[in-house]
Amino acid sequence: QVQLVESGGGLVQAGGSLRLSCAASGSIFRINVMAWYRQAPGKQRDLVAAISSGGITNYADSVKGRFTISRDNAKNTVYLQMNSLKPEDTAVYYCKCLSAAAISYWGQGTQVTVSS
């Protein structure tokens, strides 16, 4: 069984910063892609950023230049550094891992609220 445990969400004022973490544990041999998604109330879940095992990154246009995704392969952990936060970044942020066996695992989500 694989578990993803997220942390780092919270309430911050516009212009502030937060750092999210997601640690994968359990019976997972190798993780290919680690990613962050977010879902605002009444909206679909959208990709925020992704990173391959080799460090290749991909970002949504709305967060480019403000968010940085990184990972520690030895710890099976992915991070999302979020700077210059805006009220429209308010959402539940979910971690997702794609294993070498092409199985997706999701975290439970962490709330990020940005006040204006």
C-alpha cells in the first residue's frame, strides 16, 4: 500500500509564500513523475506543476515564474515552493505520483488560502 502525506498548506496574505511537501511511503518501487494539482470550489482539478525523475519540470502558465517544483528522489518527496501568492491561487492542493508501473497515487489534499 502506498501513502502520500502532504503538509505545508495554510492561510497567507497576497504576496506571501508557502512551501508544500509531499512524502510517498509504502510499497512503491520507483516513482517516475511527481506532480501537484489544485482544485478550487466548483472547478475541476488542474495541473499546477510536474517533475520527472530526471528533473524535467512543467508548469501551468498561471504559476510560471512564481512557483517552483522540486523533488528528493532518495526521500520520495516532492516540494512546491509558492511565491507571490494571489487570491486566485486559493484551492485544495493535491500531490500525485505516477509509478514506474503506470499506477497513479493521490494525496489527501492540503488547503491553501490566500487573502487579499
